[in-house]
Amino acid sequence: AVERALMRIVIVGHVDHGKSTLVGRLLNDSGSLPEGRVESIRAMSERRGMPFEWSFVMDALKAERDQGITIDSAQIWFKSARRDYVIIDAPGHKEFLKNMITGAAAAEAAVLVIDAAEGVREQSRRHGYLLHLLGLRQIAVVVNKMDLVGFDQARYDAVVAEYSAYLSGIGVTATHFVPVAAREGGNIVDRATDTMPWYDGPTVIGALDGFTPAPVLDDRALRLPVQDVYKFDERRIIAGRIESGRLAVGDTVMVSPSNKTVRVRSIEHWGRGTQPVVAGTGRSVGITFDDQIFIERGDVISHVDQPPVLTDVFRARLFWLGRTPLAVGSSYVMKLATRQVRVTVDRIEKVIDAGSLSGADDGTVPVQVERNAVAEVVLRSRGLLALDAFNQLPNTGRFVLIEDYDTVGGGIISMDGYPDQRDA
Ligand code: GDP
């Protein structure tokens, strides 16, 4: 059988604007739920004396997953005629940011939900900004709860106009808007020709089907951040996930930041099958080398001719979530791929309020970054770091900042103005 294509999506928007309701509807209306599932959830809410909500579907799937009842519900997914979709769970703002940045779960497309009656809120704008910052260019904007505004086209047009103006202000142009009634069901999978005959664009699932999958990074430079080093007898197995490129047995690779080179002896296989001789992007691998070299978690394996940038100072654009403002001289733990390292804020160059877009270019020199603002900063680490510019290699070009075990920010690296120090 041909394997169906899979696309990872994230659903964001202001609280109560209808994200969970939309998810319940997407699962149901696309026929992705097992027979009788919704009926049993309905019956259970009746027994508990609660009016049924479509959001209960997601709650039920999540509860099952947390108890580990079925493997199938480990992820929340639905299908269209075109492909399967996995919804990346992002219960809160921080989890969302963390999920988006910690690579493995990075979304390829987003659905951003706006309540037609309440209209565009701060959080709607911030989420849009964050999606853009993290490189997500495929966004379907759902204008939900159209029933609350009498399915009025003028109201829909006003929300579309306001939010498109915001998006174009941050450089997002290609976006779909869809008027939706998630609770009663309309324009999600099935067209709402009775209530919104004036709309002739795609449904939510149609808009998603129109998106293109993230480019496969197999042909890009190899980046294998080291996750663990295991000792077996006298052998050592280096484990990690290939974030870009392709690795083959016999390749001579370079380890950064130590600059050592070594030949790959084997790619171990986890599970069944024969030992692979080549492994591509997305694969978790264990490899052995011809020689014993010192290598540790956080190091980055590349090919010799296309190594990562090596530097202890770099420019970044970050989204700040900390309760206390980010200030020049403050230091945080930075997580970049598998590396954890302390960095200090060297300079704040620009601060932008992601909600209002104020401060974009007013010429003043900011001294600190308030919660929920975006800033361009220069960060410095004590030792040399192996990294990439986000626009070159996204998976090794984004990071989160941690303070007291708490995620306080996340961002992307731009090397502008800071040279590679590898050969310095
Ligand atoms: P979330 O916080 O964004 O996940 O929002 P929920 O999906 O939990 O929805 C919040 C509330 O809005 C719930 O009471 C839903 O029943 C209600 N709601 C969601 N979609 C619609 C809709 O299309 N029309 C109306 N009238 N209410 C809706």
C-alpha cells in the first residue's frame, strides 16, 4: 500500500474563540473518529448533566492518550481525501512556543481561529506574529462563530480586512480566510451553502489540502546533533536525530565545536531489518566511528565541507515570555538542538510589541524587553557554539531560553554582521 502523506498542523488563537470545538468538528466531519465515538461522549455528558460540547472529543482523546490506553490515540489526527493531518497539541502559549521550536514537532501549517463576534484580539495578533517569526508561512484563518453575527458577510469582511492588514504589516501575504460555524458545523468539511451562500472559497479542510508539505531537508547540509553517547562493550554508539541532510557509512564527518574529523563505521538499526548504509533527515540513528574520539551530548556532526557556523556571539530575533523583562547583562540557559549552554544578553537592538506592532522603527534604543514583545538581540556564550542561521537550516537555527526550569523565550538565529569564528 502507498503510504499516505502526513502534514503536521497547529491550531492557535485567543482563548474561547473555538479552537477545541473546531478540532472536534474536524475529527467528526472528516470521518476520522471510530464509529459510535461521538455518541458515547454525548451519552456520558448527558449522564453528567452537562450540555455536549465538541471540545469534549479532544478532551476524551487526550485523556486516553495520557492514560496510554491506545497507541492510535497517541496523536490527534484526522484525514482528508488528500492526506492525513496530525494536530500538534499546544494547550498554552508556552507549550506552543516550546513545541514549535523543539524541532521534532514543528508544524508545517497553522489554523488561526478568530471569533467573529469578538473580533481580532491581542492574542490573535501575537500568535500570527509568532507563526511568522518561526517561519510558518501557510496559515488558514478561521473566522469562527459566524452564527453569532447572523452569518453576516459584512462582519466577516471587516474581520478579514483588519487581520489581513495586521498580517501584511508583518510580511505575511499568502493566507486563506474561511467563515466558519464550528459549533453547528459549517465550512469545515462540508460547505455551508444554506447559511453562508455568499462565500465561495475553500472550506477549512480544502484550505489545508491546498498547502504544500514542508520541503524535505535531505539534500541540505548534514546536521546530526548528538543526543547521547552509549557505551557497549568497548564500542561507543552516538545517538541522535538527523535534523537535515543525509549520512552514509564511510562518510568522513566533522564534530563541532571540537573540529575533530572521523569516519563513520556503521549506522546501527533500532528494531527490525538490515543495517542501513544511509540515513536521511528525520531519522533517529545510532552510529559508530572508526576511531574513538571525545564526543558529548550537544556536539553537532556535519560533513567536513559544510559545517555549522562556530561562534560565541550571534544575533537573534526572539519572543519574550518571561515574567521579568529581559535586560542587557541578564543570562539564561539556551537550548539549541541538543545543546544547553548559558548565554548573556549583550545588546538589545530593537523591540517590537507583537500585538500593536508599535516600536517597530521609532529610533529609540530599548533597555529591556517586556513580556510578549519581540526583540532583536545580540547574545553571547562563554564557549564556541555550533549553530546555523534559521533561514539556512531551521532545525539548528532556533532555540529556547530557560530560566529556573521555565521557558521564558524562544527565537531564531540570524548571523547578520557576525562572522563565523571557525577559521579565526
Ligand atoms: P478554545 O478555548 O479556543 O478551545 O474554545 P472552545 O472550543 O472551548 O470554545 C469556547 C466556547 O465557544 C464554547 O462554549 C463553544 O461551545 C463556543 N463555540 C465554539 N464555536 C462556536 C460557534 O461556531 N458558534 C457559537 N455560537 N459558539 C461556539
